[in-house]
Amino acid sequence: MSQVTEISKSAAPEELAVLETVQRRVLWLATSIVHYANKVRATSSGVKVGGHQASSASMVSIMTALYFHHLRAPDRVSVKPHAAPVLQAINYLLGTLEERYLTELRAFGGLQSYPSRIKDPYPVDYSTGSVGIGATATLWSTLAHRYVAGHFDVPQGGRQVALLGDAELDEGAIWEALVDPMVPRLGEVMWIVDLNRQSLDRVVPDIAAGRIGRMFEAAGWETITLKYGRLLRELFARDGGEALRRRIDAMSNEEYQRLLRSPVAELRERLPGEGRGRRSVERLIGEVDDDELGRAVRDLGGHDLADLIDAYARADSMPDRPCVLFAYTIKAWNLPTQGHPANHSALLSTAQWEQLARALNADAGDPWARFAGDSLEREMCERAAERLRREPRERRRLPEVPVATDRAHAGMASTQQAFGRFFSDLAHAAPDVAAHVVTVSPDVASSTNLGGWINRVGVWHPGERVDWFADDTDTLVRWRESEHGQHVELGIAEGNLVGLLSELGTTWSRDGQPLLPIGTIYDPFVSRALEPWSFGIYAGAQAILVGTPSGVTLAPEGGAHQSIGTPSIGIEQPRCVAWEPAFGQDLEWTLLHALGRLGRSGGSSAYFRLSTRPVDQRLAAVPDDPAAREQRRRAVLAGGYTVRYADGPPHATLIGMGVMMPELLGAADELTASGIEVDVICLTSADLVFRALQARRGLADGEDAILDALLPAERAAPLITVLDGHPHTLAFLAGVNGSPISCLGVQDFGQSGDVEDLYRHFGIDVETIVGATLDMLG
């Protein structure tokens, strides 16, 4: 681990002086943005607005040096969530944020609590707020940009920079990402760790920076440490300085933080410590006046603008692997609360804020004042704004996705098998569309039926690799890795999968070049990937996630591989449509439709829940007549269709979804044979049907025609719903006509067994469906 030990020569003294003034203004603005939201603006609810003056202050030097000296237009930065006010202050000085927003932090329609690409009124490169995800997004964005630039005519990008707090390194998402084999190749990536030694509730215990640095190095990263500023380094060079260095290096984080709160007299008593070197330290600090000693103890590398600038340049000089900078800082730097273990959400009083104005040469009566028009500081801001100005990217359109392929879905087949065949069909029907498809998998490509697609297009990898099994005749999947492939295989970490999927699904807005990203995952592990997947959609990603295999239908695999709650997860995910088709034709239509919704303004993501159980495709009863077939397709895309009508008004309506349709139709046969007439409905998307019900109630925008098509009032009857998932998923259907309802599904953890055994055990077999219907009818 390299450590900065010399005074930087990268920036001229005159520039550093101007930069120092800009830094003070950034600190003032960031602090004032939070102050106004909490101490000035009235809130009728009485709920605390909040904000993070302390966490912002520790980032001010890092971000000032970065934005006003180092960054160029192609570079992109992920800013730690609690430093959002610093980013807002910088954008204000750069002229990309209007003054009226500075008083609207955390107000409706104002500045977001944490940086948001979609919701903030100024340029934001990465949405952050879910700790760990914003930092790792820079890795996946780098891979996504390399992919899109290698396959299409897209200008080469710049640095991908993540600014993160040291406590953020506790997140498992960080280390899952770091150990993926592709990451050590990403020389565009630079992470800067705000090492202020505090988390939300406490001082971070012990001295972990060295150990963490070695972990980064073991993962293939270059590491740079900025620990001490110039003033401290000058003391270290004096007689007794080495003893002082050893003393501070050996301190626990807690002891050092306590020194920051000590008056000078107490500091002189505490700093020498005990044991060897005490007298040398006492003699050294005895030669230093009170003001210099107080400044020296607080003189850390993460607040030394010259050293920061030099470190950024050094990181740029190592383009072959990612680099992490550990910048030691003080939480609440230059604020009255600096170093206090409880300062995370602490707010300055009005008197403290006014005192800060005087210390920073600001005006509390005019807090948003810009630099004078003829000042060097104003000139620096204008130069930075010009350097960082990006030309608008032309957003290209995807080729038109066809509504169908030529495949005739017949015989016994599962939706997972149909999914695997889909890619070959798409390549034949629309090769220009298939060229935009990129698939991603966390080491489950072959078991989610992507083998045929991989054999066709190859595996994408940043650099050619030798396939040592190419001549092995027993190899079913030809693992050709090159920069031209269209499948990306990651290590077996679901969070990494959806992180990369999200960034691939963001190239339409970042690079102007849309892709059609499809990720496959075992359905029970959707829950594990839910947070980064949802956060990616929140940040504007548009992609398709395929959960397969699903449910207790995967009977022999046991409960650990059987999903229960994922149908509800799909319904509840904003800006995403959840699908669970039962038949191959339904899958083809819905998947093509979902592809057509990607890569454009107003588009949406999709989630598919598929199964490995073969189903007789004749049960779908797809019409042969072209007009009737088109009507069926439209119904499938609206959320469902009636697969069987009763002769006359039905006594009951059976509603199923996905792999349960054979059981539902088998129960219908038995009931009909007993003289009980039933309608049978196949849902393709409970999500869309629920949206239609919300629209009918005036609670959401949209069409509600599918409700009349599936459940017309004149055919209202008791409902029996069945799915291989939690039964409450379809309980909302009772609200369409106020019908009594009986919901069948899986309400407990699964277990190993045969499919029929598990269906009987959980009550989703033919006999239980018939019994539930008879019970409903009395």
C-alpha cells in the first residue's frame, strides 16, 4: 500500500490558494442547505427534515479537488449518500443548479435526500442512498460501457469514480463485487474512501484501514493512502517527529477522535501517551505554539488539497487496474461538532451557523451569494463548468421488435425450455434485434437454458481467452470468450448479477445506445437480489430479470430452491411488469412485448417467473384463425384470457397462473362431469390485472378493459385461485365483482419430494381444487 509522504508539486500555489477559497464556500453552502431545511423552512407535519452536515463536511476537500481540478467531461462520479449537499453546493457553483432549489432540500419537488439520476433537478451520474450499491455501480457501469462501446459506435468513456464512507465498507455488496474475476481488469475505476473513522452511531472500533487496504490489494487493486497533511509531515521531520508518528499511528480510532475534542492544554497532556517515545513527543510539541499544535492534530491527508490532486494524478497513471484511495478525514471537519461520536445527524444551532459564516468569510444574511464576477474563484468555477460540460448524447432507437416468431409451440414443454428456444427464434425472425440482446447470469447459464444462445453468440469478456475444451466432443456449451460475445457470466453472486444488469439497462440514457439486457437467476434467489435490482430500476434501469426454475414444482431440489413469495414481489416492484406465463406461446408473446418496452423514455423493466415442468401445449387452445389468434395475443399482453367457458352462467370461476394450469383444467373436467359449470381463466400477469383494478377504482392511471374481458359482471361467480406461490397474490381478484374467493397456494417452506406429493401436501392438486370449489358452493 503506497502512502503519500511528500508535499505535492501537481498544483501551483496560486491555484491552491484559490481552490482553498472555493473549498470554504462549498463547506458553507453544503452546511447552509441542511441548515435552511431544518432551522428556517417551516414544516407543518412537525417531522424532522434531517440532513448530514457532519458527513458532508468530511467530503468537502475530496470533492472540491475532484470537481474543480481533476474531473473531465467523460468522467462519472458516484457520491456517497450523506454527501448529497456537497454535490448540490458544487453544482450550484458550476451553474447547473438554480438558486431556488438550495432552500428546498428534502422538500416535495426539491432536492432529494440522496443523489438521484431521475428525481434531482441537476446532473447526477449515479443514484445513491442504498449503502454499498452506489459504489459497486461504478464497476458494473464500467463493464456495461466497455460492452456497449465494443459492440456499437459509442465514444470511449472516462473515469468511473466512487466516493464512499469507510463504514460503507462493512457492506457485503462491496466484497461480493470486488472478488468477481472481471473487476481487477477495470483500470477506469477509482474509489475514494472518506476515512473519517465514524459510522452512524459510533467511532469505528480499532484500526481497520490497513487490513482493508490489504484486502483490496489481494483483490487486485492499487491502493494509495492519504493519512497526514503537510503540517503534520513537517513535524514528523523534526527532532522527535518519528516518535510522534509512531504514537499517532498506534492510536485507536477512539483515542484519536477524543483528541479532536480536547482543548490545547488537555491535548498537550494526552498526546505524548505513555511508554517509549513519550519524552521525545513532549519535547517536540513543547516547541510548537497552541495554534499550530491544534491545527497539526487535525491536519489529515484527506483535507490537503495538494495531496488529493497529486493522488488523483497518480491513480490516473496506473490504467491497468482499479485504484482505491484511503483519504483520512475528520467528520464534521471545521464544524463545532467535529470528531464527536454523536455528530452524524447533529445540526448546528443558528448561533453556531452564524459563527461558521464568520469563520468561512461568508454572509449569513446572504447565504447563497456567488463569487464576484471578476474574482479568481469565479473564474475557477467557470473553467471547471466548461471542462465538465457534456454534449447531449443522441439517443438511438432500437430496431422494432416483432410481435411474434414463426415457432409452432407443440408437445410437452416447459416455459424454461421455451425461453431457451426463444433466442434462436429471435435471431432468425429479427437478427438486428437479437444483435442488441445481452444476457447475464451468475454461474447458472446452462441450468437456465441459455446454452443454445451461448453457443450461437459466445461469451463476452474484456480480452480474448483460450477455450481449452473447444476440441472436447463431450462439451455441450462452447465457452468461447472474446470481446464480441453477447453473454456475460459472473461469479455466483446474485447482487452482482442485478448490478450489472441494471447498468446494461442504463446505457440507453448514459451512452445513448440502448441494449436489450436479460438476466437469469434461480427464482428463490430473487429475494437475495431484490434490493440492488429495485434500486437499479429506481435509478432508471430497464432490463428483464428471469427467475427460473420457480415454486415447489422444483420438487426434488428441496425447500432451499423453492420460491414462495416472488409472485408478490413482482407485483409490488414499481416500474416493472411481472409475468408468469403458463405456455410457450404466451411466453413468446410476452417476452417480445417486454423487449419492446426497453431502452427508451417511458419504458419499463420486466420480471418473468418460469418453470421446468413440461406442460401439454395443447391446453393453451391457441386459435388458428389469424383474427382470433391476434385477439388472444392482445389478451395475453393485457394480463390473461379465458381458456374455457361454461355452457351458460358459471357456478364458479377457476383462475390459475403459470405452471398450475394443467391442475386447474383437470379440476374443471371433474367439476363439469359432476354437473358444475365453470369458467377457467389463465392469468399471464397478475400485476397488470391488479393495475387494471386500481385504474377502475380511480387509484391509478391505465385501462381496465381486461377486467370486463376476464370477469364480466354478468358471469360473476365464486372464485377459486391457484398458483405455485403464496395464495394472497391473487386475493385482490375478489374486488373486481365483490365475489367470494378461495385462494390456494403455498404458505410454508417447501421440501424434497415428487411433484404430485408436494402438490397434495400444499393443497394445489386437482382433488384440493375440486374440494375448494365444492366448499365454496356449499
